[in-house]
Amino acid sequence: MLSRTTDPLPAAHDRVYRALRARIMHGELEPGTALTLRGIGKEYEVSMTPAREAVRRLVAEGALTLSNSGRVSTPELSNERIEELAALRALLETELASRALPRAHLALIDRLNSINSEVAEAVAKGDAVSYIRRNLEFHRTLYLRAQAPAMLAMAETVWLQLGPTMRKLYGKMRQGKPPQSHRLILAALRAGDEPGLRLAVRTDVTQGLRMLAT
């Protein structure tokens, strides 16, 4: 077994990057949470170099912010930034859904319905992280059928930047049931209704975020 200091850099930094990226995207960290290279290295049992490289990549993606003093933290988004990212979600995700529609077979719709049941369970338990994770899984599962990997990668970068904010949003909403728009998405897929699908997706990805910007 390799020691912490002899971990191959590409493997070590990629492992830390992927783990931190998932935590941020799924809202495990609140906005403004401070991180240190020493703390990251200790948590993931790597040296400072792979920890630094993982942080560098996440800062480049907008998942973390780096202040002039060198403080690393999860982003605290302004109202203007939330509006911008909500608009990006609306543009990217309605197009992904539209492209996925011709390939939305019954097995896919059944899978989406199953994921939505898991979303409902997370809501009922008040589990914010599970809710965000399952919600993103619902969207990703649909968008994979679009066969537009570059567009999906852009959407995932937006999700990554919004992860901590989505955690904040869930706490503000204190909802007791899953999003109605998911059921509208499923209904539109079953009916082959492209305008209805685009409207349901746009509503789903913008309505909650714009609550934070008011």
C-alpha cells in the first residue's frame, strides 16, 4: 500500500477532486464554508500537493473561491449571480430535454419515475443532501438521452457552482412534497409534448433559485 507522500499525483489529486466535487455539487457544504489544504490532505489522506491541485481545478470551475488572502471557501453567490446561473440552467436544460424527447422510451420514463419516488422520500425525511443528489440524478438521467455530452458537461458545471446555494434554498423552502414540475416533466415525456416538456423543465430549474434572489 502506498503511503500518503508517495501517492502518484494524478491518481491522488483526481480522487480528491472527484470526492470534493461531488460533495459540493450535492450541497454537503454550506455557502461560505472555509477549506484548508491541510484539512483536505488529512481528510483524504494525501499530501499537500494533490490537495492543492484538486483545489486549483475546483476554483477554475467556480466550485470554490480563492480570496486575495489565499482563503479557500465554497461560493456565496450574489443575487445577480443566482439569476445568471438560473438563466443558464433554463437555456441548457430545456434544450437537453428537447433533444432527449425523441429517445425517451418507456424504460427511461419508468426509471425517472422511480428516481422521483426517491426524491419524495428524501423530501419526507428532510434530507437536503439526498434530495439534491436524487434531483440531479433525475435531470442527468433524462439529459443523457440527448446525446449531447458537451452541453451536459456545461450543465453539470452550473450545478457544481450552485451546489451550496441549493442547500441554502432547500432550507428556505422547507418543502414537504417533491416538486410538482417533475410530474409535469414525466407527463410531457409520456405525451411526447415538447412545448410542455420545455416549460416544465424551465419552471423546475428556475422557480426555486429565483426565490433566493428576491
